[in-house]
Amino acid sequence: MKTNSPNSKTKVVGVIRWPARALAVCVFLFWGAFFVEHLQEWFIQPFPHHPPLKVCVGMALHFLMLAGLIVALRWELVGSLMVILAAFGFFYHISGSPFSLFFGLTALPALLLLFCWWRDWKTSAAAPA
């Protein structure tokens, strides 16, 4: 028996949304630990010397990626786009050969939350006013 009711679609989105949010928090904690370590290494310990511009750009992209993971918990579209764009720029900039793995790990919760946003938007757009 196949059901295509809006209620069943909402349940599917709920089943995807909460694990995606949990994964976003886990990814945030994982990459956040690296961010704190590199912040100390490049900005706190060598003070008053400044890191190269390439490092500053990388840290800014890393920060935007982390901020996007947190923003995506509340505003799925904006946060997911922040994560995808910043992660692509950051990992393309620094990772080399493991780019696909790092980008895929980081983009997965963003893509899942983007899918949830799209399903909610599609359902609300199709609902009669």
C-alpha cells in the first residue's frame, strides 16, 4: 500500500531532519576542534606576528563553514548553502587528495537539511491556501 499524503511526507522529513541535525553538530565539533587548534597555532602563539594571507583566508572559510553548520540547525537553506560553499572553498584550498572525503563528510548534513527544506517548501507551495 503506497501513500503519498502530505502527512507521510512530513514524517519522512522529520526522520531525516533530526539525524541530519545530530550529524551537523558532530561535524561542527570535529572541525571545530581543528579550528581552535589552528587558531592557537597561527594567531595566538606567534603574536604579534601575523600569519600569511593564505592562512587568514583559510581560517575565514573554516569559520564560515562552522558558522553555517550552526545556522543550518535553525535556517536550513541559508546554513546549508553557507556550509556547501565555504566547505568547497576551504577544502579545495587546503586538502589536496582527500578533498572528496573531507568535503563529502562536511556537506552530508548540509545536503540532508537542504533536502528537508526543499520538501517542506514543496509541500507548503502545493498546499491550498
